[in-house]
Amino acid sequence: MRRFSRVAIVGTGLIGGSFGAALARADLAHVRIGYSPADGERALALGLIDVLTPDLATAVAGADLVVLAAPVSVNAALMAQLAIHLEPQALVTDLSSVKGPVVRAAAAALGAALGRYVPSHPIAGAELSGPAAAAADLFDGRTVILSPLRGTDTRALARIEALWQALGARPQQLDVDSHDRLYAAISHWPHVVAFALAATTAQAIEDEQGGAERAAALVGPGLRDTTRIAKADAELWADILLANAGPVANCADAFAHQLERVRDALACADRERLVRVLEAAAHWRRSLE
Amino acid sequence: MRRFSRVAIVGTGLIGGSFGAALARADLAHVRIGYSPADGERALALGLIDVLTPDLATAVAGADLVVLAAPVSVNAALMAQLAIHLEPQALVTDLSSVKGPVVRAAAAALGAALGRYVPSHPIAGAELSGPAAAAADLFDGRTVILSPLRGTDTRALARIEALWQALGARPQQLDVDSHDRLYAAISHWPHVVAFALAATTAQAIEDEQGGAERAAALVGPGLRDTTRIAKADAELWADILLANAGPVANCADAFAHQLERVRDALACADRERLVRVLEAAAHWRRSLE
């Protein structure tokens, strides 16, 4: 595919930084200009961007591709300012894990440029964050959800799709509402569960007079896997959960129902029913491999 | 340490089979005799045991070490029959992940032999099961909880402790009740959570007309980690949960309270409180590394 001349990367943490690294690996950007008040200098030092600017206008002016890789609420909040400085032919994408608020902000702010905005969500990252964790291969083999709007320009969509393929990812399309419902279930609610489970176990070990060292010796590989994503950045996840609060609340209810099925079979000591409930879940999970 | 002349391994799945393989690696058994109606032939073919018998009495008679590695309810149920055939100087251990029911069965059945029974729980295994998954290095570097009773013979305890060390594990002592409370929180309840979470996500993906193939493309590394233990054997886990139902129900209540804290902060859109709740959990989880 054709190289971009100037790519603005807004937010250079794990996702934005990896995007910059992947662009360089594929030789798809003449210049990568970063805007990232929190961690831009570290990203520059790591070579994830070529130039750092303390000013969004400078990043966006002259860019033929603008990539929003800040937390979801920041991506949404920056749309209005972005719109002022955007070049007439520039493409825009965001990498947020919640699409609704960003898409609504884009629809309100971008005007004629809305057709060249293609929402993206790369399914990668897990519990790490920050530019130090960024890697050029983060998207290799990973699904990227593209959520084009009714008015999205087909050439803009095709170019963003080809870009993701060139970065090693596998684009799939999903409308905005389906995306936010599905990723509430696939990612956002599981994070709540992992955080709550870690808190529950921490309390139980403390109740038995166990500190951090004791806990590390007692806890096996199972709980480590189950709570790995609870190491994630709390600020970032608060932001995601608040941005997708409705679908997340629906998952909470569905999950409460599933827990109740297990608790009820246990309370009745109904082994057959318990096995049936557990086996249905195990069967689905095995089918994921 | 001194080699055992004849070790009876009752149950030759992942844990019993690995115990057999680890014994051979350390050259600690002259003969390993297996009793395992379900999977003994496979374990024999894999070299996890030297001899297979269809009869518990034959396995136990002449053994100087008896290792119960069947599901927890089976280990408890076999104590009475075991007692009949046990040699006067034989050591007994069980590898169950719930100790209460096995210890109570032992106390009722073993009589004078109770002093030579040392309950063990190796913290290893996660989601795999069966002799095909067994490995001589399964216990390497892993904690093994020993739960001696008031009347446990100190030489028996020392010998079982030395045995685990020779098999590569790190023995720690914990009384039976603390063990069952702690492992309800560290292992049993997290399995319920993983099963329920897998069921919730499966339903959400089905609601969006997604089958197994779609799910595999949409689901990222986070949920795969969080639900990995939900691939575990449903029969085995129903058995464990029923054997430790009281402590598991207490964990369910504690977990519901933790979930409620997150849901409440989300419902109030109280970002500061939400970050505080998530960060406390994240901090503990990071301290586990």
C-alpha cells in the first residue's frame, strides 16, 4: 500500500506506541508525529515516534492520517479540536475499546470530514500499559474491529483496512452498537470480574494473617491466569467502564444469573445439575482454542 | 532420602500420574503400583506406574507408601477399605485439593494408622487432567500444603516433607480448616467465577449471532486468560465444590460484595471511587508477581 507522508499519533502508550512501531516496521510513514502529554518523551526515546509536539494542532496540521490512541474519554473530547486543524483529505481513525462515545463525538464535530473517519479497535493489549510495553508485533495475527458508519467513505474504509493488514492484523467489520455490547461481555465485564476476584482473594488471605509473600507462595497458576488482567491500569479501566456503563451493567446481570445457577446447584448439593452447568461452560471455552 | 520399596498410587490422572513420573525421576520407588479404574491402562502405557492392578487390596498390601490421588470424594470413600489392607508401618498421604472430608474419613477409618497419615495438597495442575497431561516436573518449584493433624507422627511428617522436596516441591504447613477456607478463595471459587464468566460471554456472543468461529476471532488474550481454568474437568470440579461447599458459599458472598462496590461506583458514575476500588485490587495482584 501507499506510504503515508505524515501520521499524527495522539496518545503514545501501549496501543499508540505499538501502532507507531508497527508503522515503522512496515515502512508506512514518512514521519510519525506524536502528541502525548503523559508519556510522549518516553515514546520518542524508544523510537515509537519520530517527532514529539506539545500541541495537538501541530500534530494534526499537515497529517494525512490521524490516529487517536488516548483513553476513550480523551479521544472523544479531542474530536472538536481535531476538526479545526484537520487537512481536507486526511483520514482519521481511533483505537478506543469503546466506540459509542467516540463515534458520537466525531459525528458532532467532524462535519464533512466524518466520511473519512473509520473507527478501529485492535483486540490486543491485555494487562500491560505505557510506551515501555509497546511492540511492533503487538497486532500480528490479532483481530481489529472496524466499525464504519452509514456515511463512511468506501475508499477511506478500504485504505484503513489495508493499513491494518499491512501492520499484521486481521480486520473484521462490526457495527458500533454490536461492538460495544460484545466487548462489554468479552473484555470490559471480565475486567470487573478479575478486579473483584483479586480483591476477594486478597481479603481472604489477609483474614488468615497472610501478607504478600505468603500469598505468592499459596496462589497457584489458576488464579494467576484468572486475575492477570486485574494488573491493568485502574485509571484506564475506570474510563472504559464509565464509557460503556450501560452494556456493562447488562453483563453484570447476565453474570449474576450464571453465578446463581452454580450457587443454587451447590446449595441443593445437586451434583448432576452442577456438572451440567459447569460442563456447558467448559465446552464453550474449549471450543475457543 | 531412603527409597520406598513399593508405592501404591490410587488414581493415576494428572496429579497421581505426575506423582508417579516424579517418583521415577528421583528414583524414589522400587515399584510403583497403580490402581485406577478409569485411566490406569493409559498411565501404565505412559510409564507413570510400573504395575497396574484392578484391585485396591492388591495395590495397598505390601506398600510402604500409599498415595491417594483420586477425586476428593473418592479419596474419602476409600479410607475404610484402605485401612483393612494397610501394612503396619506404611505411610499414607492424599493429594486432594479439599482436606476436610478426607481427614474426617481418615480419622474415622485409620485407627492406629492415623498417625502415619499426612494430608498433602500440591498447588499445581490448572486446567488439564488425565494421565496424558502428567509430567515428572509438574511439582517443580510448586508449593505443597501439608496439613498434619494433632496426632500425626513427627517422623511420618518429616518423611513426607522430605519426599516432596525430593520431588522438586516446596512444602508448607497449614491446618486443615485454614487450608479449606484459603483454597476456597484461592482456587475453588475462582473456578466458579471462570465457568460463570465463560457461560456469560458464550451467551452474549450467541445473542449477536456469533458461533464458535466468530467467537475465536473476537475474543482476545484477556478473556482467554480469565477463563482458562473453565476448560477444567466439570466432574472433578463439581466434586471439589461439593466437598468444600461451606467455605465456597462464604467466598460467593464476599465476591458479591466486591462486585457490588464496582457496580455501585459505576452506577453513580463516581470515577474517583471506581479508580480507588480497581487500583486496590490491581495493587494486590501486581504484588503477587
